[in-house]
Amino acid sequence: MTRGRSFHLPVRVYWEDTDAGGVVYYANYLKFMERARSEWLRSLGMDQAALASEERIQFAVVEAQVRYRQPAKYDDLLDVSATVESWKGASVSFRQEIRRSTDLVLLADATIRAACLDSDSLRPRPLPPVLLEELKRE
């Protein structure tokens, strides 16, 4: 299945996100994208801690393809988006972009696939019905 609506999260670049030159360290773009996916889930009324403790499920990135295009720098305000591209079985694929908010220049983009896992066995588990309902609604 496919969905097209994007979730957007504003992120400020702090000193701790950068290298000695004031440029965002490459791995931190992945952290920003993770925050956007987590906040997207929260916006749907789903709490990851509750999913883990009550439903015994968790999500893990199993595939990431990232393209770094322009550097983000200290104190930049970023727009980090997460758009569900598709889902099936036990995984959801996202298209994500990071743009500088002031000029909308594309800084990085990625395709991320997250798998739904059983918290006890860490084996794939079907997406929870409540999430499937939300995905189908869009």
C-alpha cells in the first residue's frame, strides 16, 4: 500500500550536532530522521514505550539509503520530513528529506525501511492493526 502525506518536524542544529568546523556530523542526519519518524508515530496517537510494554512490539531500521547533498551548519533551523511510501507485512518504507527552513535547500534525503519486531524474540511481526488503520486512512 502507498500513502503520500508528509509529516514535518522542525529541528534546530545545536553545537553538539556538529564537528569542529560547525558542520553537522553525517550520522546526526539519521538521528534527525529518526526523531521525525518517532514524532510521526506520536502524532498518530501511538506511544513507542506503550507499544513495547503492552503490545510487545518495537521498530528497527533494517535498511537505509542516504544521500548527503549540502551541509547543515550550527544554528540552522531544519525541516525534517517523513513520508510513508509503502507498507506490507511487517515493515514500513519512508521517504525522508532534510531541508534548511530559511531557503528550503535540500540538504539530505533518504529511503528508510523500518521493521516491526516482537520485543521478546526480535523476530518480524505484522504491523499492529491500529497502525494499519491509520495508514489506510490516508
